[in-house]
Amino acid sequence: MVSNKGLIAALAAVVLLLPGCATEQPKKLAPPVRVNLDPYPSTYHAYPGALTAIRNATVFDGEGGRIDRGTVIFGDGKVIAIGGADTPVPQGAYEVDGTGKYVTPGIIDVHSHLGDYPSPGVPALSDGNEATSPVRPEVWAEHSVWPQDPGFSRALMNGGVTTLQILPGSANLFGGRSVTLKNVPARTVQGMKFPGAPYGLKMACGENPKRVYGSKSQMPQTRMGNIAVTRATWIKAQAYKRKWDKYNKNGGEMPERDLAMDTLMGVLSGQILVHNHCYRADEMAIMLDLAKEMGYHITAFHHAVEAYKIADLLKANNTCAAVWADWWGFKMEAYDGIKENLALLDRAGACAMIHSDDPNGIQRLNQEVAKVLGYARHAAINISEEHAWRWLSYNPARALGISDKTGSLRVGKMADVVLWNADPFSTYARPERVWIDGALLYYSANPRLRPVTDFELGQPGEGDVK
């Protein structure tokens, strides 16, 4: 007969021999591998600049302020001081006499296709629309940007544009990611990328998608088809995000990657901003409701020629409107535009701004705003010039998620500064000097400070040295 002590000893020996015994520690799961939404990071480095003081100029600070006989001081790439004529100038600063001239923040264009539709405008360089499916959020505008597009330097020299958002075209309901660039010469697009600027997602509604894809065999053919495809895509994106949220929380087997859904997951997570091409007021209202249904926010409607009809809705939803001064009537959805659109939006308290969507218009956005001021005054809407500069710099910076870094002349912000030879709302005004992060990149009196791309230099002729 086996004793109790012997039985216990025998059982213990058997347990120790079993695989996965109680004394073995459980295996730890590997930490989740998170989706990298920015695998092509900015390599931008500011060009070297000098401690500079502009004195005795009329200053528009970009946020609605004006200083007559003002002083702006910047160094190490940042604004150091802004004030009146008695503002002390640091010893050793390079002084610029601004008498009779104007100082403003650099202009920011929230809607451009430079680099994706560069000059010359030939089919070989047409890279803005991936018109192979109405849903293409997996494409990124930066992968088409040609840094040698002469349009960049034209926008700098003629228009005082220091920052711009490059968007895919509007053939698609989901056109792909946008990228925000500093308007500086660089060999690569990464060398132009605005550090820390969030990506955008270009969406479109209305005529363009149904016109491009409106065949008998493919949706969408109609506006209701536009909305149906858009909703179905977001439902798929929500399911994709749920899988990744569960994986990020619990680990386990990593979900299969989908580049298109990665972008939409970034929107649903609040990391990527939605910029929605839309003209008609009723369609903008539908898109606002759709965004609430699907759990994302529309940062800005672009073109928005009927935005004046729903200014209250835009304000209530914290959604900006990027508009033209007076482009309208070139297609049915643009037919009901009015020249007071921007002014009415501003008067209603909505976030509003000018934009170009054009390689020539980007060179005169200041004059486009001057036209709006004229239309507004004719309609008895009095808006000051210093307030209107918000439409050119601060509000676009807000829409791009970079207003903490640029868009206004505030101590500590990037020294993106333009010195105009006259009132910038004059037809005859031109940038005299343009600084980006405190570096003088354009000076009208110095031919060596006029950016020229390699493409513009051309090819050597037969008699030239090779």
C-alpha cells in the first residue's frame, strides 16, 4: 500500500515532466507594429539668414493688426520683435529702410497643383489625377511633385508665396493625400516639406467625379452615386480602423495593410485633415452631415462658390471655405457664385480665405483679395486691409494645421516675411524682398537672389562648351 507521502511525491514528479508545466512562464506577445503615416519625413533645413530689422514700414501682422511706421526684427529663423518706431534694434542687425513700403507675413496658398501640373504644361508632366478609380486615397501628391517646376519661383518672386499646399486633382471622390511645402529651392520634395505639417486628404463631390466615371458600367454616374460610393468607402475604413485599434490594444496577429485604408484611418484618427472640393451649398451641407455620420471632420471646402448661402453652417461646424475672388459660371455647379462671397463669409464669422488653383493666379493672390475688398465696399461691407490679410496668411495656416508656426508676424513664429514696394493691394505692388525662415531668398534689386531652376537654364547649344 502506497503512503500518502509517496503518492504526493509521485504526482509531483509527473507534473514536472508534463510539457508547458505550471512552472514555465507564459510567452510575452511582441509589441504591436503601428502603421507609420509619415514614412517619407521632411528633410527641410532653413537656408542661412542674418539678424534683420525692417524699420519705418506699414506692418500688417496677419491676424488683423496694423502698425504704421512699424519695426519687424527677426533672426535665427524666427520673429524676435514687432512693434512701433521706438522698438530697439539689436546691435549688429542688418537694417532695411521700409519707408513707404509694407511688411506682411508670407502668403500661404491652401490650394495649388504646382509640381504635379508643372510648366511646361504637357501630357508627360500631367501627374495630378490618378483617374483610374473614383476611390484613390492611397496616392500621395508628393510622389508627383517636380521640385524644378518654374512655377514655384514665380509664386515666390511675383506673388510673395512662402508656403503652399499641393493637392491631387478632383477627378476622384477620394483623390489622395496632399502635402504642405515651404516654397524653397530643393533637390527633393522632402527638402521642401513643411516640418510637422499634417497631411491632407483631397475629396471631391459634384460634377467632376460623375463626369469622369459616369459610364453605364461604373459608379458614380450621379450625385447620389457620389454619396453612395463615399459612404461605402468610409464604412470600409471604419472596419479597418477597428481591426487596427484592437491589434494596437491587444497585440496578436497584425492585420493586413491596405494603403488606401491607411490614409482614411489617419483621417478617422484626426491625424489627416480633409480638404473637400465642393461648389454647391446643398452639397456642402450633405458632406457635413456625411462627415458626422462617419466620424470625421471637414477642415475646409475648396472653391465653395455658394458658401455664402451656408456661412452659418460653416461657422457652426468649424469648417473653413477657400474661395476665388470672382471665378464663377464656367460650369453649372459654379453658376450661382457671387463676387461678395468671401466678404459675406467673413462678415458671418466663418473661417474664409483666398486660394488659387492656378499657376498664374498664385502669382497675384494679393490682387485677388484687393478685388474682393472692392466688391465688398460696393456692397457696403467695409473691411480693413489689415483684416483682409488674414485671408492670405493666417486663415490658410489654420486650415493647414500650421498656424502655431507661421501665418502671422508673432514673436517665436517662423520669419516668413515679405517686404512690398507699395501697398500690397495696389495693382502696381510687387514683392521687393522675400524671407523664408529668416533667409533672404528673393531681392528684386539683386539678380543673384532671383531663384532660377535648372530646367529654366535650358540645354547648351552647339557652340557651347560641353
